[in-house]
Amino acid sequence: MLVLGIETSCDETGVALFDGREGLRAHVVHSQAELHAVYGGVVPELASRDHARRLAPLVEALLAEAGVGIGALDGIAYTAGPGLVGALLVGAAYARGLALARGLPALGVHHMEGHLLAPQLEADPPRPPFLALLVSGGHTLLVDVRGLGRYRVLGESLDDAVGEAFDKTASLLGLPYPGGPALARLAEEGDPERFRFPRPMTDRPGLAFSFSGLKTFALNTLAREPDDHATRAAVARAFEEAVAETMVIKCRRALRQSGLRTLVVAGGVGANHRLRGALAELGRAEGVAVRYPRPEFCTDNGAMIACVGARRLVGGERAPAGLGVRARWSLETLEPPPGA
Ligand code: KG4
Ligand code: ZN
């Protein structure tokens, strides 16, 4: 089954072709980062307009790259949430319109299920059960994954998502949006001994996260110290160390509690080198395999949506009529497809 996947939940327009037998055939992403950079964050109305402008030409480019005619499609999957409603509606309306015109099934996919299963795009995919750490601009989740549509959320952030904390702290450091990668680069130059940031919520049991305090800690440190490059770099370094160690502590707890032997890390912050290094060390110490999608599939993309869509469509799932996009949508409400 050849499925077109469409991702428009935030500031990336992503499209991909996934074949149930052959796997990923092609994928293309257009990032709107430059469009939003001057505003220091994603402007929802601009995001929707840009998706509307880009989506159809991007699908044409994708089909041309794969050497596939539109008549070869067997189904269409689009991100139905969670995300920016206006942005989601662009992808949903396009997908549903195209599906109707071509007589194809269309299915709305959960964005975080896409991130969860992004490592399945690789040649030797991790098999459930596994523990997933989802770390993106909108979410910080620890999930017990037993199979497609079988998810239990073990812990999540009570306030800012970890990517959001990266972006807000980066903004305090005068770095451009999106701040995560820029903060990581600055941290490389920072003195690791100069500041120590707290490891939020690690001194009590449980798997919940809280990151908004780190941003405040950065703000107070910057106000107290000389306003120079060395200070900013040391703050970036201390922030990153605090995030990485907090993640390690919570993942260790979740692995020991659940007895799971594989840790899958996905979402944009999964591209962070310091976090990766710290989790690799945890994996060695605990005898646990740590798996990632390739870097281009850590951040938002259409391939993960096409992949989930193909597996659910093959499993016999069909969407009810209507666009049905959702700003908020719990992973735990998902179910396996009927044929699973
Ligand atoms: O998964 P994603 O592309 O989009 C969402 O669904 O949110 O994640 C984007 C987030 C942003 O907050 C960005 O700053 C962060 O991932 N990010 C990073 C790195 N690359 C992207 N944060 C830290 N280090 C990185 N290398
Ligand atoms: Zn995402």
C-alpha cells in the first residue's frame, strides 16, 4: 500500500511516500523557521498561510522525486493533532480533498505517535515493548509502548516542554529562534564548572518533569553576572547539563520501574548531542539499548506520518467523515487498528 503522508502541525511542511512493503520511498520537508525568526517564535496565522502556499507544490515535487504518478497512491495520512489548529486544517483539508477526488481512504494521524514510531523508518527498527522519551517543542513524555496504539503515559511535563525551555532560555541568551540548536552550539564554549543549575523534580519520587524553573534560574543568573560571552556560554552549558541529567534520572527510574530493556528517544530535542551522550552512558550502565530515529526524522517530517498512516490503513482503520483536527489530544486515547 502506497501512502502519502502530510505533516502541517506547526512550522514544518512535511510530505512523504511510504510503501507498506518497500518502506520509505521519498520525503521532502520545508521549514518555516526563517519566516518566524523575526518574531522570536511561531506565529500561527503565518504558519497556516505558508502551509497553504507550499503544500500542493511540495506534493508535486515529492511525486516527481519518487517517479510516481498521483494515480499510484492507495491512501493518504495527515497529522490531525495535537498542534496549531489553523495549520492542521490546511493539511487536513488538502488530504481530505485529494482523497475525495481520487476515491482514496484518508486517515488523521496523531503527531506524537508519528514521533514515537519514527525509529521504525530505519532498517532494523526497535520492536515493542519499549520505553519512549518524547522530547519536542510541545511535549515531554515518557511512554510505555506495547504496540501500535497501545500507549501508557508514565510521566510528562507539568509546565514547559523541554524544547520550549530550550527556546525560551535561548531567547534570554539573545539567540535567534529556534533556539535549541543555537543554545547547544553556544554551550560548547561554556565553562562547565562555573554554574550549577537545579535538576527539577528529581529529589522526589515520580516521573513528572518541570522545566519552567530552569528558564527563571537562567534569567536570575544572567542578571547577577557580567553581561559577556563567557557568561552566556556558561549559562547555556549549565542549562544543557541540567536538562540532560534530569532526563537521565527520570529515564533510569522509568526503566527500572517498568522493566523495559529498550529506550527509544524521539522529537526535536533528541537531536541534542549532550542529551544523547548522557543517555548512551545510561544505556551502557543499565544494559539497555538506546535507539533514535536518524536526525532528519527527529524533527517534524512527513515520513513518520506516512509510516503510521500506512500501518493503520493496512490494519483496516478508516477515519470518520469530517476534518476532525485537535489542538490537544492525549496519546493514551489511541487504540490499535481493528486488524491488529
Ligand atoms: O519535534 P520538533 O521538531 O517539533 C515539535 O513537534 O515541537 O521539536 C522542535 C524543538 C524546538 O524546541 C527546538 O529548539 C528543539 O526541538 N531542538 C533542539 C535541538 N534541535 C532541535 N533542542 C536542543 N538541541 C538541539 N540540537
Ligand atoms: Zn513534532
